[in-house]
Amino acid sequence: MFIILSISSKNLSSLTTFLKFLYKLKTNKTFRLKFYTTQSQKKKSFSFFSVLQSPHVNKKSQEQFEYTLHCKKLKIYIPHLTKFLTALKIIKTALFLDIRVEIKC
């Protein structure tokens, strides 16, 4: 069964370590994963927001913050879907807390 994983995170290094971990699962005999390349539409998205330093006066004294959201899409062939989904949930909750994963069948 083919599924598409949309993986996103604010931290680029945690995203790359999660992808390396998934590629290591490819060599595991129980999952037998096959990865295919897909092109993602948005790779980075920037968000800006500003916070007033003083809540009552001095609108000019603002602090501005930004963060980037890094995204990656993977198309994976999985023969045993339930094993993979349970392992993915355990891995995500135990090791990678700042990764958001969306699954489309």
C-alpha cells in the first residue's frame, strides 16, 4: 500500500535526523519499505509576528520574531501498514517531539 507522509518541523536538524531514522528503517527486514521521490510544493514557510514590550503605551517599542517551517514529502510503499503506523507513532512520541507527520493514503 502506498502512503504519502508530509513531515514538517520548525527545526531543520530534527527533520533531517528523523529522515535519516526513516531511511535506516528501510534496511529493516520486518517493514520492507520502499521510498519514492515526490516534489513538495512548499519547502519553507516564514511567519513573522510582533509583540509589544509595553502593553499600555509606546506602540513603537515592539519586538519582532520569525520562524520557519520546513516541509518534506515522502511516498512510501508499505506491505504491512499496521506495523508501520504503530512503530511510527511510538518513534514520534518517544524520540521526535517537534516533528509533525500527516499521513495520506
